[in-house]
Amino acid sequence: MNVGPRISRACFSLSLGCLVLASAAGAAEPSSPSTREMERINWMEFREWVPGKINTVLLPLGTIEPHGVTANGADIIAPVAIAKEIAPRLNAMIAPVIPYGFTGVMDAYPGSFTVPEDAYRAYVRAVLVGLAKNKFKNIILINGHGGGQTAILTALTQEVGRETGTRMLVVNWWSYCSDITVAVFGEDGGHAAENENAFIMAIDPSLVHPERYTKEMVTANPSSITLYKDGQGYLKFDLAKAKTYFAKVNEKLTKLIQETIRKWDLAGL
């Protein structure tokens, strides 16, 4: 009986099995979750990452109102894009956007409306409490709409932060990055003016319609395109500058949030 080949095959199979086991045992753990968007992750994976490996969440907020020749939802599209861009840099999750907001004076335009303040305040408060209950230590509100909405969010973060022991920050991206507007475009911007229009163009050029633009649409008073400073911020539709602006805004916002969390940690908050 010829036993040599059988022994060789058995030894080879055993060695291969050991090799496979060794490879499996040495496999590195994933450095990030399969997705950072809370609505796309399942509860089991969420539990594996939050709060042990991820304790920061980004909450985008916006509203529906006119924005000149770009989307009525620019105040939604911008903070969502920011959150997706900077979440990996901050090791953060992204909460589903709160799209409807406290619009104010421009809710008469077609496709626009506002949520009553009491309803808006109660809903956002419930969302913040829910995120805190999910054990996030840092809740960063990336706000796309100013005016009365900013005041509501600032007050809510102070209230809920104290109640839940959670650290919260409200960021109005366009306001905080006004210096970048001047650096990139050489002048100030405005509501749906060169800076905000460019930001949306960098995200999705198909949402911007130059063929509908006339300078007569631009005013210094509340309208679908409003300038912060007279004569500055007229639309030029420069895609290269738009992309530069988008990148620089996200870089500055990342540094702000990183530095804020670092200072919170140093203070033992």
C-alpha cells in the first residue's frame, strides 16, 4: 500500500488550515464604521462604535426658502455636505438632518414656509435629548440658516447641555467663515450671493442656474439674493473658486470643532 502521498496531502491540509486561522486571528479591526450616517447603520454596529469609539455627532439643520438661482433647500444641502466632508476627520457620526426651520421673512416665496417657533423649539429639543440619551458626549449643530433660528438653537443647546451633561456647539458655517469669503472672492458675500451660491455649485453644479440670473435680482434688503455690503457679492459662477471655497470652509470648520473639543477636554467638562 502506498501511504506516502496520503500523508503528504494530510500534512498540507493541516498546514493550510493553520495558515487560514492565523490570518483570521491577525486581521485588524476596522478603523471606521461601515457608514457614519445614523439612518444607514444598524443598531448592532452602532452599539459597537458609540460611545466607546465615537462620542461626537454632527447634526445638520436648515430650512426651505428662496436662494436666488440655486435650490430652495440650500440651507439644508450645505450643512449636510459639510457634515459628510468633515465627519471622518473628526471621527464623528452624522445625525439625520432637520430640514424644516424657522424661516421668517421670506416664507412668502413659492416653495417656502416656516415652522412655528414653539413647534420647532420642541422638536429640536427632543432631537438633542435623544442624541444625548444615545451617549454622545459632543453634539455639534451645523446650522445652515440664520436669523431667529440661530437664537433658538443657541438657547436650546445651553438648556439641554446643562440638563444632560452633554457638550454642544452651534456653528453658522457662512458667518464663521466670512474671512474665507473675502480671501477667495476678494469681497464680502450675502444671502444666496457669490459665497453661498458658490458653495452649492461646488456640491452640485446642476443646482445652480446662471441662465436665470440678472443683477436686478440682487438687493441690499431681504430678498432671494441679498448683499451684506453694497456692491459686493454679485454672482460670477466661477467653479474653480467655488471648489476652493468649499475646501477652505470645511478645513476651517474642522479645526474649530477639533479645538473646541480639545478645550472641553482640558477643562474637564
